[in-house]
Amino acid sequence: MDINEEKYKLGEESYIKEVHPKKIIVIGNTMSNGMDHFKAWSNKINGKYKKTAAFTITLDGRIYQHYDPKYYSRYSGAGLFDRNSIPIALENEGWVTKDFQSEIYLNWAGEKYDRNDELIEKSWRGRLRWAPYSKKQMKSLAYLCDVLLEKFTIDRFVSPNNVKVNEFTKKKGIYYRSNYLKTSLDVSPAFDIKYLKEKIEE
């Protein structure tokens, strides 16, 4: 499985070029289709936007590296904690609403949700419908996490849930952005935590 390090490479002003020990992998969503989030990162603040991820995994399982994960960004907005984490963004729209007049589904930005994949319905954090993650994407995520865990000697532990964890900054292993922030909606209930735990811990 390939990790493309060149196609969507961020400029040095889009992350912090300092090396710190890595203790945690943080998984979140792109909240968009395709690589629209990368374009947004590149255009915000004249390319100086730093809430970026080291990697993106698309729905078809492609892995893109945006900067060397030995560096860091302000992905979680968690201050010093971000220095010790490696962020991975999964292509996923997150929560979806239904326009009952037009009978179409809309993403958080009011754009039409046009994937053919069936939505996941589960009430969580004030939302009901969620865009699914793909099997290819999950397989690539397990592969990338395995590579990073070995390279940076991170504990083989996967958070068993997507809700807030006390003293999060003291944890080690694989967590989700929603573990840190009660307001975060990624990863969503559509994410297969059991699959990732089995691949990483067993």
C-alpha cells in the first residue's frame, strides 16, 4: 500500500517545523468531499493556516502525506498536546441533514450530499444522520496507523469510544478528535471502532 508524499504536499508555513516525541495518533474528518479540505488549507491565511493534518485518507483508500509527521500542526487546537500527536483526516462529510421540501440531503455547509452510500442513523451530540466511512478507507487507516505506531513507538491502544476522555493529554495510542472536544463531531457514530481495535491491538 502506497503513501503518496508529493501530490498534496503542504508548504512549510502550513505546519510547525519542530520535532517532538509522538505519543498519540488523532483521527478526524475532512468534513468535505475529495480534497476540498486541502485546497481550503492552502488558501486560508495566504497559506499560513496551521490547523492541518499530516495525512488524508480518501474514501477509495488512497493515502496522502501533507507533511512529515515528525513535525506538528495545531490540528486539535490543544496547545502543547498537539506537539505530541499525529493527525489523520478521513474523507468524510460528517453529519447530514434532510431538506424535507426538496427531499434531498445536505452537508453541514448546505451543499447537496450526493454519495450513493446509505447514511447511518444514530442520535449523537444533537445530530441524527451521518455519512459513512468506506471499507477501503478503514483498511488504509489500519495500515497507516500500523506504520506510524512502529515508526514512532506509540502504544498499540485504540480508544474504545468517540466521546470525551478525562486527562486526554496523558493518554497514549490512537484517539479521535471527538475524544478531546465535546463539541467535535469526528469521528462520528458511522466509524467502525471495533474494526480498528481488532487490526491494531490483536
